[in-house]
Amino acid sequence: MQEHISKQFDAELESVRSRVLQMGGLVEEQITRAMQALIAGDMELIDKVIGDDHRVNALEVELDEACSHIIARRQPAAGDLRLLITVIKTITDLERIGDEAEKIARMAKLIHAAGRLHMPRIDLSRVADRALAMLRESLDAFARLDVSEAMRVVKQDQAVDDQFRAIMRQLITFMMEDPRTITRSLEILFIAKAVERIGDHSKNMAEYVVYMVKGRDVRHVSLEQVERELLE
């Protein structure tokens, strides 16, 4: 009987883990589509990204309830409890990344509705690619319980922040030199900020992986200290 209950519990945990990755895949697709729509001016794709946000929200609610039920019924301890806490935190960040993808799509809609008039020449593809890579790698670290990969994601966040600040400086220069670019520049700035936030949430998710595997909360701790502790 005990073995049967244990197998059921393992199956429930595995189901939750796989649905987190499913939600991550959906969010990743949302970002990719939002950036494609921004570049191509594809209004149909823009509306699809905005319309699909409810699917991400529904998955968050569904997974949150599943974790709450497991905790209430099974009263898990140690590693199993850390896994469920990690899932609850991770899906919150994934839902927020979904919101950022929707923001990108909404800004893209404004830009293309105005016919890209007085559009500053800013390339967002590099910072978007890096933030998307952070998301993919944090999900991969979660799937494989890979602390080393999680720490690589944490380290990348600074580069995304630096790229965001460089874009902001460029946009300020455009606005000062030609006030007609102000509206478009602000819309681009909102998009760049959304991408930077995607990097932040991906970093959070990577930090939760370290907590899940090692039982150590590494938020607000210096990278050097974390690496030293993990090596020990």
C-alpha cells in the first residue's frame, strides 16, 4: 500500500514538473512571436500574442492549485517540498514573462499602426536573443536539476542589464537630436525594458533551481559567495 502511495506521489510530482516545462515552452513561443511581429509588422501575429496571454495565466492558476493540493494531501518534506516551492515561484515568474511578451506585442502594434513614422534605428535583436537564451537555459537547468547551468544564467543577467542601458542611452540621443522621434523612442524603450525584465525573471528562475537542488537561497547573495559555497 505504501509503495502504491509513493508511486502515485512520484507521478504527481513528475506531472507538475512536465507542466512547468510546457508553460515555459508556451512563454518562450510568446516572446519569439512578439519579436517577430515587431520586426515584420505582422498585425495578425501581434493580435495572436496578445490573445494567447490568457493561456499562460490559466496554466499558472492550474499549476498553483495542483501544488497546493499536493502539499495539503501529501505533506511533503525536504527535497519534494523544495521542488513544489520552486514550481510555485517559477510559474509566477513565467506568468510575468508572458506579460512582458504581451507588452512587446502591444508596443509593436502602436509602432506599426503609426507606419513606423520617425522610427529611431535601434537593433533590439541581440538583447532579445540573450534574454530568450537565459529563459531557455533556466528551464533546461530546472528540467535537468543542473546547478552549473543555473549559475551560468545568473551570470548572464548583468550583460542584459548593460545592453538595456546602452539602448536607453542611444534612444536619449535620438530624442535630443530629433524631437519627432520621441513617441517611437519611448515605445522602443518600453520594449527594451520588457526584454530586460525577461532576463530578470529568467535569473530568478535559475536561482530557484539552486535552492531546489542545494537547499540554499542564493537571492541577494554575491555571485562570488554563491560559487564559493557551491564548490565547498
